Amino acid sequence: MNRRIAPISRRSALRLGGVLVALTLVAAACGSGDDGQEVDGDEPAPTTEAAAPETEVAMIQDIGDLLATVQERGTLNCGVSGSAVAFSETQPDGSTTGFDADYCRAVAAAILGDADAVNFVPLTAAERFTAVETGDIDLLVRNTTWTQSRDTDLVLDFGPTTYYDGQQVMARVSSGFSASSTVADLDGATICTNAGTTTEKNIADAVDAAGIEITLSTFEDFDIVTDNFIQGACDAVTTDGSALVGRKVKQEGDQDWVIFPATPISKEPLGPVYPQNQSTFGDVVNWAVYATIIADEKGITSENIDSMLSGGNLDAEAIRMLGGEGELQTKMGLTADAFYNVIVQVGNYDEIYTRNLGPVGLSREGSANARWTAGGLIYAPPAR
């Protein structure tokens, strides 16, 4: 292959030790801002044919009826990053904010009628899938990419995509890079990224396709990656575009950073993850997300929802979704006003997106995250 793997210092190797063991046991793949906005993920490590099925069944049996469990407990345990800029950030007062955090709240509003009934659990990339499988969390909303290997090798199911992301590169303008730069322009560069993730695999594939040679240095989380970039140990860094935008907003000193290529080198559909074979709970998660999308399509917001309901300005689908005639929420084990609670307490998709991602420069317009009627991919099945 036309790439070199740069040696890692003894200090970095020591820091990596425990994490790499965990990665081997759990998974590895990319996706978008994970731990400290590190790329989303880690592909699952292979298991023996004899041991895997028994272990997986035991995990699922221990969880029981997850929807009933959450309702009885009165709190949703939701796994997040806690350090992913604009997606989930733990604030000094202990609260958690961000796009992913708001989707935890949306599910809590649907199930419990209270968007604040969430116990946020910060997780590293290595911890997150095990936390779902063992029942330590009910739901994972942590910049996690939906991939074939995760769908088949892990005891998990994926909900609707809430954010369409893709891997890009960030480098300094002073090094000769610009927004129009391509992967080919990285020839001879030292690039830092997360260890054991599909981010690493994606850049290797892109480099080989471009016929160039790079030095690749990997670290256990994106905080360390960024630190090395700031200190000049890397010519560029690579991870999901959303994570790079979040970091660029917080760039330090007089460094001028640029993100490229314009078309990402990978597809990273991000969304909620829950235990496998929990179809009732999964239906609720899925339709809580879809409710925010349908409300966005119909112009129903947290601010105007009551006036639209009282003014008779809603079509039959919206009336059903918000708990009126023909509602289906009670058949799902929820209250009729479950999705009304989602919209009034958390907002529609555009409100959630704009509130959290707008301030860091992630615009919906012209992106895959625009409404399907505006050329994007954000689309929901009919509520009927």
C-alpha cells in the first residue's frame, strides 16, 4: 500500500494501551464526532461462533421489556459522548446540551411525558456498544454510524438517521491547503486520526485510490489528535466533517484551518441505537424521531403547535400524530399526546438542528440534512 504508519511515541503508546484492549473487545468504525468529537466508531471485533450466540442471548434476556422497564423506572438512561461539540457537551453545571442530547430528550418526552427525565451517561467509543448490550443504557445517541458490520455482528438495532455526515480532512492554510484541496494534495503529509476506527480505514482507502503516500499517526481520542495538530505534530487531521467543523469553531491562536474535500470521502449516517429484538421500544424511538421530521415538514413548531391545534389548521396526519382522532400512540403503549409532548418540549427537526448545529456553521441548506422536499434526505414514513 502507498502509505506509511508513523511510529507512536512511548508516552502515546502507554496512553493507548487500555483503550486499544477495549477496542479489540468491543468494536471499531468511524462516524462523526465521538469521544471528544472523535470519529464515531469502532467496528465490532470478531467473536468465535461457539461463544457469541450464548453471550448475546443472555444480554438481551437480562434487559426484558425495555419500554415497560423505562416507564416503570421513570427515567431514560441515554448514552452520549459528553464532549462532542454541538452534538453532546457536558456543561459546567452538569447539564448536557446538543443535537444528540435533544434526541435523548425527545424519546423521554414520548415515553415519560417529560423531556427532562433523562439520565445522560457519557461514554467513550470503546464503551458505548457494550453499554447498550448489557442494559447499562437504554438508548445510545452518540454520533454513531450505521454500518453493515454493526447491524450484523453486534446485538444492536439502528433507528432512523438523524444526521448525514461524511469524513473530511482539516489542515492549515499556511501549509498551502484550501477548501478546494483534494486528497491528492496530501501527498507526503503526516495525518493524525483516531486509532482502530473506520476513519483510519477510510483515509487509507482514499490515499491508495489517489496513488499518494502519507504518514498516518493514530491516537485514542480526538482530543489528543487535535492537540497534536495544534502543536504541529500533524500536517492534517481527519474525522467526520461535523466534528471538524466543531473543532474549527474552537480553534486556538492564530492558526487558520480549512476543511476539505468538498465531497466527503465516506458516508456516515448517524442516528440512535438500541438493543436488538426490542421492537416495541424501537418503534417508540423511531417514531419519536419521525414525529420531529413530520412536524418540520408541516411547519409545526414548539411555538405554534397549540395555536395550530386550536385553529383547525392541521391535516389528518398531523391530527393523528398529535393525539387527535385516529391516533396510534396508545397502540404503541404510549399516551395519545406522546408526540405532542415531543414537539412542545423539544421541538421539530429544524428547531433541534438549528438550535444546536447552526451556531457552529452546520447549515441544512444544500446539504443531505435538508428536507426531502428541498433536495435533502430527511424524510419520514406517513403517520397513518
